[in-house]
Amino acid sequence: MTKADLIESVYLKTGFSKKESAEIVEMVFDLIKGTLEKGEKIKIAGFGNFVVKEKDSRRGRNPQTGDEIEITSRRILTFKPSQVLKSCINDAD
């Protein structure tokens, strides 16, 4: 599913115009993005949790040359689905 598909679904289910539906979808994504940029957790009941984690710098190895390299510290985004979502996915079979 693409962002355009999400906008189309909101348009069909709510009766808002396509422009309003696009604004709503964009607004939700902007809220999620802004919250994650601040390092805050997002918990959506019945769906799952988005968490930003800090990874320390570490030594790595270039697989092509075998040379050791320094992998810089960075922030990563993880998603843990809720039990409800896991059940929905597994019961869909």
C-alpha cells in the first residue's frame, strides 16, 4: 500500500474531498515523524509501538576488503507489533 492508496482509502471511507484526505494523511505522518525526531515513543493501541533507539559506535569490517572500519553511532527506528496485530496477521491465513 502506498501513500496514495491511503489517501484514496480515507477519501472513500470518510467522504472528505481528496485534497482534505491528503492533508489528513500528511498531517498524521508529520505528527508521527516529529514525535520520533524528538526521540519519543509512539504507542498505537491494537497496532504497535514505534521506538527510537540509540546505537553506539562500533568496529566493523568491510566485507569486500576485510579492512576494519568505524561504524558511527546513530539512531534507529524499531517497530514492535501488538498482540492484536499479530493475531490479525496470523488469522488471515
